[in-house]
Amino acid sequence: MAEEIINPYQLLLKKFKHEPTFGQAKLFSLMDDFLKNEDKDRHIFVLKGYAGTGKTTFVSALIKVLPKFGWKSVLLAPTGRAAKVMANYSKRKAQTIHKKIYKQTEDSYSGNFVFERQKNYHEGTLFIVDEASMIADRREFGRDSLLHDLIEYVFEGEENKLMIIGDEAQLPPIGMEYSPALNAEHLSNQYFSDVMVHSLTEVTRQQKDSGILANATKIRESLSDDKPVVKFDTKAFKDIYRMTSERIEDGLRYAYDKYGQENCTVITRSNKNAVQYNQYIRNRIHSLENELEIGDILMVVKNNYTVIEEGSEAGFIANGEFAEVTHLGREEEMHGFRFQHVSMKLVDYPNDPEFDSMIILDTLNSHSPNLTREENKQLYDSVLKDYFWVKSKKERAELLAADQYLNALQVKYAYALTCHKSQGGQWEAVFVDQGYIPNNTIDHDYLRWLYTAVTRGAKEVFLVNFNSGFYN
């Protein structure tokens, strides 16, 4: 590290585009202390901030000034879409956490692909992780949880620090009641880390005219109420609209014409509702009659480690990645399922080449998130029968690991998504469907869903089928 460190506070202030809010000014001061303090091991800074409070503006300024006082930086996010958003606002390369910290190896016995944590050779580096509300703390990719492996990777290098950024009002990871990566107590207790925390709560002056943020703020503030009530204000703003189902076709055509289909999405409460919207959009808007056509945008709904080369920018195809169909091959019916050979390219990795794959057609219109446990077992047991003639368990395991049917991509149409699938992404125009609310009762889970959905919209948000009780 440099012996004489220039004052980070003054540099941040100089690089900041606007007059900082009180919370941002306090953040500058805390960041000054955080970066100067070299005595603490496993030093983590958690920056929590609601939509519109200036998190991205701060990160953009921070990475510009870090080299001035001896620090390097690495930008990371949980998903390819979130990394793309981060790269766009920071004007710097951003990667997925998985691509950065893991290497893919083949199990010598089973032939299956497994992830091992890579050695970290970075020193004097600040690792900045955005959209951290999505990061779970349960075993998933490596031998331990993603959060565990991230922290161990960062602090393997000398004099490294970790900055974790996220919005705790968003949906937590599936199956969890809170976001562990944003919880200082969790980080301190589980990972013996020294944690600094700061929360940005004030919407910046530059965002005051945004109806999207004004309404998102009202939703978020309702999280503190025992009996929350949501009252949208759409009349005073020009970027958030009330829409009935009768006008959805006109609305979608307007948005597609204005922003391009790839910059628009529909967010739903359930997989069933997403399937209905996807069928509607393909039939009514795009006039697509076949089950799959060239140009279709799909979302991969289960991790796949075999289809693309390890040296690619993506590394592997993660659950939630978007892919465009570029070529259609033959269809097959095998093992009780329907498959099709296709060529595709990953939407968020334009530098990666097209790849050939087999996809499972059955998941396209399924109301479950991906193949159910029973369906996976049915497929595996059926494929296994093809290899009963192989006496060597090791050889049989290797053949199963390479089987094209077991490795077929599980995909869904990607014109409409559930909110969890949209998390970490942002679109110019977003259509949010109210969905089913049991007994018309709004609970905190629904508020987090609604807040996350509304804040996916950058330019315009359309509130579809919300009943009159949601409006002033």
C-alpha cells in the first residue's frame, strides 16, 4: 500500500456529480476511515441503500478515485444481467461472482463437473459486490455457500477489503427471510469479520421528479407498518401508469416500438402467470405460431456446466441467463420428454460465440420453475437404462455425466418473468401484473415483491390489473 494516502473524502467529493446528501457525505467520511484502516483483518463494508439514494453514483465515483490512494478494484455481481448493469453504470468491467472465484473441474470418479474455489492472487484490492440482496448463504456452487466462498476468496489475498452493496427492501434469496450478505450480525458471527455498515435512505434531488421512485419509496416505507396499505400515485407523474388488461396489447406494442423488445419485460407473481403472458406475447404481439422459432428469447432455468466452453466469458450457463435462438434443428422424443437441437447465443455475453445445445421443450410452458424432482428422476432413471451394459461404475458415471439428454438445457420463454428471475436486472419499460393476493391482504412479502418489481423499471412502469384499492 502507498505510505502517504491522499484524503479519499476530498477526492470522492470532487468526483461526485452532484451535491451529496447528508447520508452520502457521511458515507464519504466512513469510506475514508475504511480504506485508511489497514490494521483490521477481514474488513467488510456493507452499504445498504434504497432505490434512488445514490448507490450507483457513489460506486462510479469510488472506482475512479481508488487508484489515487493505492487501491485496485474488482467489480462483481450475482448474475450476468446484474454484472451487465454494473458495467454500464460504472463504465468498468464487471463479472459474476461465480466466474471470478470458481474454476470448473471434472470429478475424477463420476465425470461430473464440480466447482472449486480459485486461488486469489489480488493484493491491495477492494472487491465491490453489487445486488448483494440476492446472495444466499447455503451450499450451492462450491463446497460451501456462495457467500462463504466469496469471503474466503477475497481475504485469501493480502490487504484486500470487501464492499457489499444492496437494497434490503428487495426480495431476499428464495427460502430465506432476510438477505444474509447485507446483515452485519450474520457476517460478523458467521465469518468473524469486522463489519462497517452505512445505510442510504434519502432519495437524491436528481430523482425527486421520478414517479417510479416516489411510488417505490411509498411501498418501501409501508414495510414498517403492521398493517401495510399501498396507494399508488400515478396522476402526478409521467413515468408510471395505471393499465387494464384490455390495454396491455397496445401498451406492449408502444413499449417495444419505443425501447425495443429486449429493453422491456413483464413481471408476474407466479410461474403460471408468466407462462400465460409469454404465450400471449408470442401469439398476439409477435405472431409466432410454432412452439419455438429463430429469434425467440429464452431464459435458462437450471444451471448447466457442459454446454459452453469453460474459457468463455460466461464460464457456464447459470440459472437466469437469457439466450436468443439462432438456429433450429431436429426435434426428438426420448425418455418421456421432448427435446430439440438448437443454436443459441447468450444475450448478456455478446462476445461469447454461439453454441449448440439440446433443450427440453417440456419446460417452456410448464407451471413449475423447472423440471420437478419427479420429472428429473424419471429422466435420469430412463437414461440410466441405456448404460446398464457398462459394467464399470466409473465408466457408467462418466457416460451419464456426458449424456446429451441429461445435459439438455431447461428453458422458458423470457418475455415475461417472475420477480425473482428479474432481480438484478433493469429494463427501460416494465409491466407489473398485480397477481393473486389471498383474501386481498397485503403482507410484507407482497410489499417486497412489489418494491422489487417496480424498481426494475428505468424509464416507465405500467401497473397492470391492480384493483382500484391500490390507488389514491
